[in-house]
Amino acid sequence: MITKQQSDFLKLIALIAMAIDHIGLYLFPEVEELRSIGRIAFPIFAYQLTVGYSMTSSKRSYFNRLVAIGAISQIPHYFLSNEFQLNILFTLALGVLALYSIEKKKYHYLLLVIPFSFLCSYSVYGILIILVFHIFKGSMQFGLFSLSTILYSLSVLWPTQIFALLAYPIITNPIFKTNLPKNFFYFFYPAHLFVILIIKKLTLG
């Protein structure tokens, strides 16, 4: 079982990769290497969601917290992207709903999750790898994660997404430990988007 310090280390790696990714996407789109580094962020978040889901005492509160912070984050996300796509926190919230539907055998909830996922970052792929990390272990988990990532890369014609596979050895071997303040992720996500938006407006107009 992963320890809290190992979990915090994974969160830190994912947050750094995500920030680099968004800096590349919104400030330096010509630097593809920044986007490549950022590909490892979501798989780590997906895995961390399964850890958080198994440890939380209230699935409803977990879901509501993701939706609430996602709604706040949607403001800078919209002005940065100039398109209506729900940010990653909504993808993770749908992941919680998907895990709940599997756990409670209320599979009809998946009929809500799947169509709504098309409005969110990573779409069905995001929900799928959350389920893969939650349900499978070992070589089966790696195989399904790899296959899902390759198929997603091909379907969206985005070869850079293949770098998401580099997240797997980090997830399965968190060799370092750290401590993050409680709920640091929920503060960091909207905050870094607002900072990038301010910088973009000041420098690029």
C-alpha cells in the first residue's frame, strides 16, 4: 500500500509536470518539449484519484469538492483556451462517479459518465485509465494503460500523448517521499491557471 509521503511525492511530480504543460500550451506553444513533459501528469492524477477514492470516508464530499474547485478553475481555463471544454477536475469528478458505479454495481451511472466525459479534458480515455488503475494490477494494468494511451494518441492524431506511458514507472516506483499541505492540489490547480492567465494578458495581450 502506498504511503501518504509517497502519494504526496507523486502529486508533486504531477503538479510540476502539469504546470510545465500549461506553460507550454498557453505561453510557449512552439516548444513541444514542454507538452511532452506534461503528458505524465494526468496518468498520475488518475492513479491518485483511485488512491483517494479508496481512502476517503465520504465519496459524496470527494465528488463535490472536485466539482466545486473545477467550477472555480473553469474561469481561467476558459479564458486561456477560448473554447468550451471542462477542465481536468471535471474529468476526475466523473472518474469518482464511475468508480462509485462499479463499487455499488449501479452501472446505469456509467450512462451519465460516458456522454459527459466528451465535454471534459481527455474524454473517455480519462475515465478509462482511472478504471484501469482501479480494477487491474500488474502486467494487465500496464498492458491496458499502454493500449488505451496508444489508441487515444492515434484517435486524436496527437503522437505526443505517447509520452504519458513514462508516468507508469513513476507511479509504480515512487522512490522518494515528501509532505504536502492538506488540500494543496485543490489550491494549486486554479491558482496556477490564474497566474498563467495574468502572465499571458500582460505579455501577449
